[in-house]
Amino acid sequence: MSGDHTPAGSPFAPHTAADTEAMLDAVGVDSEAELFDIPDGVGFDGEFGIEPRSERAIRAEVERTLERNDDLVELLGRGHYSHYVPSLVDHLSLRSEFLTSYTQYQPEVTQGFLQALFEYQSLLVELTGLGVANCSMYDAATALGEAATLADRLRQTSGARVLVPEQLAEGRREVLANYVGGTDLTVEEYPMDDGNVDVEALGNALDESAVMVYAENPTVRGCVEESLDAIGDLAHDNEALFCLGSDPVSLALLQEPASVGADVVVGAADVLGLPTSYGMGLGLFATREEYVRQVPGRLVGASTDDTGRRAYTLTLQTREQHIRRERATSNICTNQAWVALRAAIHAASLGPDGLADLAKESVTDAQELANRVTEVVGVKAPVHDRHHVREFVAHTDQPAPAVASDLEDEGYAVHVLGEHHVQLNANALPESEVDGFVDALTEVAR
């Protein structure tokens, strides 16, 4: 280029000094800095305060830091699970065309990624029986929050109560509270009975002021919920939406949500495609087709191009960055697309039978570990007389905090739920570690 349009040396900042001066004159300021009001103490002073070091020195420091982590065998669960992830998932998802792609705004160059997200959505539709699923949320907690605000938009009532089980993972409860903080919604708890919903108590708590009823299957304590039909009927009898929390592996075995009246299904989809990631998650969100305009985030759709070939695109984008703010359903920014891609690859590698087998293993692993644990003197498992998926609660005659502390000294991490209750996630315990854990429990539970 030549003349007044000569670039300033960077393809990303094409303005010349004259261009910049003209724009500053037009808005009546002398410098770009005057366009921003940055409080004292916040603005960059030209120094990061980070001592420059070699790559070797930095790697050594990071290694020393990581070595401070406790090397424990974790039996932790309560919403965070990890199944074996085939190496195929890494090899495909780490290809540059997937790894460097952010949001698929340009469908003509991201057909492969969009197809994988479409398959992810299709997987959730098939497992839930509902008509539409979005191409991912941050995690299960934010998906629950989005379900509550969706219910608030749909439910024509003077009430604003969201009912959740008293046994709910603390993180999900806190995120839900944050989500409803800017609305008229209030969150109330209903009682549980032996690890499942106390249906009679829920019925007594329900009236026309409720906008949504939330239940889980499996519950946070690993119990299979046995009263989903009754819960759905109670919600609909009071014109509230029924939201069910679950995950793709469990749904391969348990009751189909649509068959028990679920209007929305939320949960953690990172049980596929991710190992235990300590914060990284993937939320699923599926709902009835008539609510499609209220779905948060984005939807990938299939169509045909001008030559008649199948093509994919972002069909619906309801976040505020894409449409008028007053019409937006959510301000969700990052849709975890790459993590959803990994979940889709993992599910496709398993196939329907493999996914069902994985779900059955989650049940039998819990049963087998409970049988081993209940043989230990001073321990009874499971506490709840229910079928379990992945995990269960065990009673310890000795104080549970002391048992957990002693187990940690032996190299095992468990959840403490109360004075005499610990929760054990069999799904997280490698088969080679079962004998060692039972031996350690035998020592500390006396």
C-alpha cells in the first residue's frame, strides 16, 4: 500500500501516525490514554515485577511447586468423576485445526469442528429424549443456574421459588444462588429420605409459587432416584418446570429423563473426554424443543450448502454478544467447545454398547467396593438402602474426620459428610488399589 494508507508496521494495527492523530482530534483528546479512566494503582506502570529467568530455571521452579502436592489415591466424587479416556481422544482433539479453533463463527472453515459439536448435541438428545441440546455449558453448576433463569422466563406466575434437594453439592448450590442473585428468584430446599427425594415433603412444599423443581439421578450421594415419575408429576401439577441433573454415562443406563416428565436436563458431561481436571468442566443442557428460543449459549444446526451437500453452522446464538441485549438469554462467553469435542470423540469411540457397559461398571464397582468395605470391623456400607452409581456413603464407628485423616496418612483421600459418615467413590479407585485401601481402612477404622 502507499500514500496515506501505508501500514504502521503491523498487519494487526494498520493505522499510520497521521490516522491516529486525526482520530484523536475528532474526539477531542491528545492521546489514547485519555480515552480510558483507570484508577491509580491499577494501571500498568511498565514493570511486571517478575524476575526474568531462563526456561530451564522456570521449569525447575514449576516442578518444585508441583512436588509439594500430596500424592494421594482419591476416592473423591460428589459431582467430579473420571473414567478412562482412550488415547484416541488426545490424538484427535490435539490436532491443530481443533486446538486452535475458538468459536466457530466461520462455518466455511470449521465444518469438522461443527460436525463434532452437532454429534455431541445429538448424543445428549438421544440420551435425554428431549428435543434440543446446546453445544455445551461451563459445568453442571452453571447449567443449573441457567435452567433456573430459563424457568423464570417461561413460567407465568407471581411466584419465584426454585426448589432443590437439601443434599446438594455445595458448589452447585452456591453457583445457583449467584445466578438468581440478580432476579426475583429465591432458592429453597426440600427434605431427602434415605438418600432419595422425600416425595411427600416435596408435595407439601409445592404450590403455584414454584417455578422449578430440581432433582438428581444419581443423587449427590450416588443413590439412584426411585421416584422420578412422582417428582415430575408433582412439578407439573403445580405448573413448575421439572429439571433433572445427571450425566451422559449414567443416562446410558438410568431412566430416560423425557419419559419421567423432565423439561430440562443439566449435569456434568466431562465424565466423557476428560480425566479428573480439578476445576475444568463441561456442562450439559438439554430441553424441550418448544423452549429452543430460551436455550442459553449456542446451537449447531445441520443444513445444505448451495451445491446440496450437508453443511453445519451455528444456527442459534442467544448470548448477549450476538443479539440485542434485551433479547439475550445469557451472557455465557466461552462454551467449552473443545471439551465438548473431546466428549463427542470419547462417546463415539465407545458406541452405544460401550457407553452402556461403562455405566454398568459404575454400578458394579460401587457394589463390589461396598461389599468389601462393610466387611471391615467398625464400618457399614452403604448407609442408604438404595442402588448406587459410582459412589456411596459409609458409616464409621470411629469419628469420620479422624478416619479420613488417618486414611490420608496412608495415602487415600475420602469425603467426610458428618460425624460418622464418609463418602467413597469406587469409580476413582484403580482396581490395583482396592486391596490396599481396604487394608488401610481396616487399620484406621478400629
